[in-house]
Amino acid sequence: MLMLELDDAVKVTKWLVEDQMTDEDIIRQTLEQKCWFPPEADEAAKRLNDLIFDINPAEICSQIESDNLKHWCEIVQAEMKMAMVQLPCWGGKTE
């Protein structure tokens, strides 16, 4: 998983438009150069991603059938909050 800060995406897009770049490979390479994912956030990001994919119709139905939906939702929400808090400078710049 890669993260591209909004400021970098705007700069790259502006540069590509000014130079009228349309080659998909050049655009991809340029964006990849600006992408990063902080190593310390890998585990938190992976856990958050896993939790997101755990929320699906089959799991929800299973929790309803076992009369455990409310408790399951509380657990998933708490785990997602913990993973989100562990992301460095979530929602902001790291510099």
C-alpha cells in the first residue's frame, strides 16, 4: 500500500498538465516517485486494512445470527481507532 500526500499529488498534476504529459507510463513513474509509506505505520495500516475487509455481509450476517452484532461492532470500532491512532501524523504532514 502506498500513500501520496495531497500536496505532492497537486504538484505532480500541475507539472504534468503544464508539460502536457499524456504518456501513462511517465505519469505513473512520476507519481510513484512521490509515493511513500512510513515504515513505522506498516503494521497499523495493515491492521486497519484487514479490519475494513472484515466488515462484509457474510460476517455481519454471522454476527446477527449469533446475536453478537452490537458487541462485534464495538470491538471492530475500538480496534480501528487503535490502528488509526498508531498511524504517524494521521491526516497531517510528517515534516
